[in-house]
Amino acid sequence: MENYDAIIIGAGTAGLCVAALLANAGYKSLVLEKQKWVGGRARVVHKNGFIVDYGVHTLRGNYRKVFHPLGMELHKLRLPFLKGIILEDRGILHKLPKISSLIRAKTLKIKDINLLLRHLGRLTLFKPQKYFNISIKQWLDGIGADQRLIRLFRVLSMIILVCPFLERASLGEFLLTARHFLTGLGHPKGGFRQIHQCLIWKIRKCGGIIQTEQKVDEIIVENGRAVGVRIAGKEIRSKIVVSSLPVQKLHTIIDESLLEEKYSTLIKNLRPTAGISVDYGLKEKVYKEVMFLVSNPDVMGSFTSNIDPITAPKGKQLVTFFNPLNVEDVKNREKAKGKLNLLEKKIFSMFPKLSNKIEWKRTLFLEMVDGVELNINQTQDKRPDVEVPNISNLFIASDSTRAEGAGGDIAFSSARMCFDRIVQTQSRNF
């Protein structure tokens, strides 16, 4: 029977991060991934010479919580704050950061700027956690914001929280996450492939093992302790088990009767972000912009190859559009296709040169983009911890936990939190 110090289920970003940290600390680690590839919801594909991420991905600051302890650094392409971004408002395109153009176009008025400055200043008097239970819409209504500011915050909430639904988006999570945009939004050179390659190299260098096409059927629990996993009737034993699956899926690989009823209900009802992603490989370079933000329908996108030229063959262009939606709308394929038609109608009205330059197109209906939507019912203090209650030696590293950040940032900070907790709680007898 095989024995390891740690088994990590899933080779997505969080799983690879925690595996690298454990292997680097001397834990004999095994990563098990059911797919042929690694990367999970941040995997990268190659298509006709293009390097394509799985949707729109940006890099904020939390990756350092993993990479710095490993003695590694990323080749990060910094996105200058607001520079090269197009904001569309009611059919008018504005190049940021020219706020004056927004004022002239009546997208904002001087009184809007003054109102924002006055009330944003007040928000900084307290920690963001104080505002976790207040929605952005509730705050905007409270300060007397008009439709201009509501439209602006809908776009800001879309890009910062991947949640343009202001009636439920958490103001506290918005403030907490916005800090990373101000301190260095970026894009990993070559997409998330670089991140995964670095982590795989570190895991293997430190003696860890990664096995793909290995579907875990069950986490083995004995006397209230996780002691390994079962794959196709075969047992693999370990002192620690880490699940990096979305926490909503934990009950599919464990006897659900072992989970606290309250905990089981919590994880199964966590609401993810969702939406439609459309990638276009263009025959030639058409536009010079970097990013764009659109309302009605809500769309954010990236001319990825303008940020990172290696993502497209020379002379060609890669562009990705993402439309955040309610998960129910994505699951209803007929409704989702209607949303896709509206999305493409908007895209081609904004960027008319695209339509006759398309070499290939990929459409993804994503029922889970980020593991958890940062709404007022799913703030940090309400999300599940990295330790599973009532089962010792069973940990969670995923973007559905109470770690800080949004989306991929939660994956990095969750992996670090998980690793720290393992080190604190485990007696190591190697």
C-alpha cells in the first residue's frame, strides 16, 4: 500500500499552490487530478498558434503569498491603472483615465465626483469588514447617488468582484479587493500557464508527484480522521488530505453523513460567479486598446495580445469578452444563447472591424467562474474555513473558502492559509 504525508485532490491553481508549499517544506506529497491536464478553471489551451486562458484572467497581489516562500517570482506584465481602458456608457466610448471626457459626455458630473470623494473618504475611517453586510446598492442609495454613479459602480463591481449585481454585491468585499487594483493589477506573461509550470517544477524538484487521469472516488475517514483516498478500489494512505475541488463538490467524494449538517448545507449552497466567455483569434491586429468595460449588457474584456504579445502569432490578435451572468441563466442554455446573441451584437457594434477579421472563435458557457460570489451572504466571515469541522487532517484549498481576495486571488491566499494551518496543527513524524 502506498503511503504519503499529504494527498492533494485536484491540480487547479489552489491545489498546485498548496502542493508546492507542502513539498517545499519536506512533505512527501501526491497530487491527483482526474483530467488529462492541470490548471482546473485557469487552464490554458493552444489553438492555431494562440495561447488562450480559460476566460479573462488578471493577476493581483496574493500570488506572492505562495511564490515568495517558494523563492520564486513571476514574469508579470503590469497593467497601468486605467490606462488603455475603454469605458462604454450608453453607446459612447471613453478612453480612460480622461475623467474630464466622462464629465463632458455627462457620464459623470462634478457633483458626482464631489459626492464620491466625500463619502469614500468616510469609508476609509473603518476597516472594510465593517461593511461586509452592506450591499453596494444600499450604500449608493444611502448617499443619494443617481443613475450615473449607479452605472459606474455596476461596471466597477463587475471588474473587481465579477459581480455587477449591486443589490447583493458586498461593499466591504468591494473595498477590500479594490486595494489590489490600486497596488498592481497585472497579467502573467504567457497566461496562467507560467504559474502552473512554475508550481509543477517546484513540486517535482522537491520530490512531489503529480498524476493526471486519476479520479478520486472517496476520501477515507477512520475514527474521525482523514487517512487517505480510494481510487477504483485502490487505497492510497496519507497523514493529511487536502481537497482543492470547489468546496461545493466536497460531498461528492466523502460520506456526507460524516459532515456536520450545518456545514454540509453551507457548502452545497455557496453561489459561484458565472457567465459567458467568448474568445476571438483575429487574422490581423485591429485595435490598440488593452481592456474595455461595457454596461447593458455587462461586459469586460481584454485585447490580451496587446498586453502580452506571445499569446498570439506575429501580426495576429487575441481578444476575449466576458459577460457575468446569474448562474441560473447560464444553466438555462436557451436563455444563455439569447444572452450570447445580445453580447455579440454589443461587441460588433463597439468594434465593427472584428467581424471580418475572425480566424476562429471559442464560446464557453461557464456555470462556475469563481468558486464563490462575493455577495453580502458570502463574505469572508460566512464562507467555510480551510479545515473541515469534525474531521481531523482534512483541509480545503480552493477559491470558495474564507481566504482574502476575489476569484484566483482567493485560490492563492487559500493555499497559503491551508499550508499554514497544516503546519500549525500537524505533528510531523518523518
